Amino acid sequence: MYVAVKGGERAIDNAHRLLAHARRGDPAVPEVAPAQIREQLALAVDRVMTEGSLYDRDLAAIAIKQARGDLVEAAFLVRAFRTTLPRFGATQPIDTAAMQVARRVSATFKDIPGGQVLGPTFDYTHRLIDFLLEAGAEVDEPARAAADPVPMPRITDLLGHDDLIERNPPGDPDAPVPDLTREPLDLPAGRDLRLQNLARGDEGFLLALGYSTQRGFGRTHPFAGEIRLGEVELEFLAEDVGFAVPLGEITVTECQMVNQFKGSATEPPRFTRGYGLAFGHCERKTMGMALVDRALRAGELGEEVKAPAQDEEFVLMHSDNVQATGFVEHLKLPHYVDFQAELGLIRQMRAEIAARAAAAGPDGAVLKEAAE
Amino acid sequence: MTANADVPDSSVNARKTTMAAVCRATTTELAGLDAIAGDAVRVLRAPEIGLVMVRGRVGGDGAPFNLGEATVTRAAVSLPDGVIGFGHVLGRDKDKARLAALADALWQAPATRDAVEALLRPVRERIAAETALKRERAAATRVDFFTMVRGDN
């Protein structure tokens, strides 16, 4: 039960002033600009865009500054901002096969058309603190090599040519694409709706669930078929213009997880797949997402559903960190009346027990009986 | 505002190519368009910030799904002879959306197309150089596998 409580206005105003002061930190240290966050804390920006479900690097950078680096709070700010804007429509589905690739690795094939391109990665770094960053050393110019314009097909497309892996049905082009920002999430959800939910889901939650499948809670025998990072073109069918207009490019990360087989009396065995896609450079997120996407297909693929990662309701209803933080953190709001009721109840229970104990005399017979 | 629906495909493709270059231009690079247009331009749609839902495909190649939204700013202008230009650009830069609409209108008008192309030439060169540089830097991180020589015994 909630009851309006007045009287905190001055305290709240002053708390917000104090927050602004705390956000600024030591005034002797230069203030950080959103552009610095955008350029130098780019992976935090990418995570806020992905979980805030809004691609806008500058906006995410301001949100991170406003949230004092609290990325869940920043995603919350971004989600709130998007509710203030009209929606013009939807883009044509992005073509990740046509990506301008900055990084592309496969753990399943060594020699792939286009090769293994490491790009800017923490992989193979020693995880030793680099004190040169404290000193502000100059950064070396990146190495360059001749770039031959070979296409980089998705690994899953290569396996698909030999019919060794399941294909994804193209879907009905006229069917509406379900959107959980417009209609409440309805279970059971199709894979399209599940992927929308996972794409904006909390990285930590998906990482832990994906990890749980590797440890045996809904094992799917995954291989990282391909992870690719790069820029894709966006086109938007503007009805007043009459054709799909280019909007520019966005950076996305895609993970194709290749999992163990599924066949039947009529179908030969084929590898199955899990899929991850996110705004910006969010590799860990897309890997967790792909593991969970595959785990959630257990029912469809005739596997026993017994682990948390396979439980659609458990995963989809708890993946959103803005919803989760709202409900967990609302416990901080005044619950004075609820608690008064609980206090009344516990005092009454204790009084009744004490009264019965007094009536039973010193041997405590009634208390013993109550305990039984 | 349903003009230009009857134009042939090749013209649409050329117009889209121009729009794509304008999207990647900076507002500063487009500022010269105002001088080409003069002051008889009518604003049909004042720059407006909104969202588009970005779609992906299940598995990269399957049915579409909603990935998340992106901010987009749009605008529309018309020239005195009735040519309508549309601007759609990622982000929240209203002046850039207005200039993009202006670029689209001026590019469609035969009298000003060359001037727009001339203004976009350095933009296209910059984009091409940046794309080439990104490709070359990525290519330098391509793994050259070699197999260790194994002895016969």
C-alpha cells in the first residue's frame, strides 16, 4: 500500500544539489566532457545504447556522465528519453553479410573466405595494468596492410551450402514484426520477440545464464561459429519519399553460435544455431545472448526443458535491468503503512503467545503444544 | 508529399547514392548548400527528431526482428519550381536534416545538380579515404596461419 507523504521537498532538492556536487567530484580535476566519454569509454557507451535500446552515441555519453558511470542508471535515462520521441517507422532488416568488417573471428574454421581479422580486441592481452595510461603516453599509429576486397560471407552461410546446418526460415514479409515496446510481452513468445527481449537484456544476466548452460544446466554443445563487428547501412522506407532512404551507418556486433545436432526419421542431422546481435561493440553480450537464444529453443528442438536458461518465462521476465532495478529499488520508497501493519501483526502474535503461556502456568505446556 | 514516385529506378539509385553521401557528411561540410539555394526555399516539414526501429534478422538471414531504436532527424523543403527534397539523418542534428533535405531538392533540380555534386565531391573523397584506412587497419590484424614443420620421426 502506498500513501502520499509530504514534507520531503526541501530534503529532496538539497539531495539533488548534493548529487550534482558529488557528480562533479574534486573541482581541481578537469571536468569530463560527453565527447570524451563517447570516444574514450566507447564500450560503456555501446552497452548503454544496447541495453537502453537506442542507438545514439552522444546521448548515451551524456547519460553515462549524468549517471556518474552507473551504466544501468544510464540505460534507464536513455529508455526514458526515447519515450518522449515519435517513431517514424522501422528500417529494412540490416544485412550483416554486407558488413564493413572491423573484426571477424571463427572458432570453427581456420581458413575462411576473408580470413580471421582480430580488429581492436582485449583477447591475447595480458591483463596487466598499463601505467602508461596514467602518464598519458602517445599512442602508436595503427599498422596498415593491403585490403583486398574479398567478400566475407557468414560462416553459417558456408555450412548452409552443404546443408550441414539448419536454415532460418525467411518469414512472411507481410507479417507484422512483434514489438515488446508496443504490446506487453505475451508467452509463449516467438523467436523474433525473444531476440528483441534478449537484445535489450542485461549483459550480466545473459552472461550468467549462458555460462550456466556451459556448466551443464541445459547443455547445448556450443561453438563460436563466428563473431563479427563492423558497420552496416541503415535504410528506412519513408512513405512520403516513395523508396527506402539511406540513414547512415551503425556499428553492430553479431555472434553466430553453432550447436550440436538435431535430426529426425525424415531429416538428416544438422547443426543447430543460436544468435546474438547488439548495437556497438558488445561481444560478451552477443555471446551470452546466442547461448541463451539456443537454450530457449529447447522445446522447439525436442529437448527436455529443466534448466533456468531454457525456461522462457524465467529468462524473458527477468532479463530487463531497467524493469528489474525499478522493482528492486522501489523497496527504498516509503512503505511506512505496510510496515506498520506488519508491526501490528507481529505484536499481536507475540501477545497471544504470551497470554497462552501465562494461562498454562510455569510448565509451558501450551507453548509446547503450539510448537507442535 | 508523394512526389517523385514515378521516376525511373536508375534515377532513384543515383538520388539514393547522393543521400547516402549527405548522411555521412558533417553539418559544416553541407553549410554551403544555403548559398546554392538562395532564399526562395520553402520549409515543408520543420526538422523533427524521432526514432526508427532498427531491424535485424534471426540468425542474420531469417525472419526480421526488432533490435532496438535509433534517433533520426527528418525535414522536407521545396524549391520555387515545386521540387521537393527530403532529409533523413541518424542522430539529433536538426540543421543537418534541413541541409540534407535541401541537398536532395537541389540535386533533383537540373540547374543546381552540378553545384551539389561539386560540394559533395570532397565529402565523398573524405569518406572513401576513411573507409580505405579502416579497411587497411583491419587487414593488418588478419591472421596468417602457418603450420609448424613436423619431423618424420
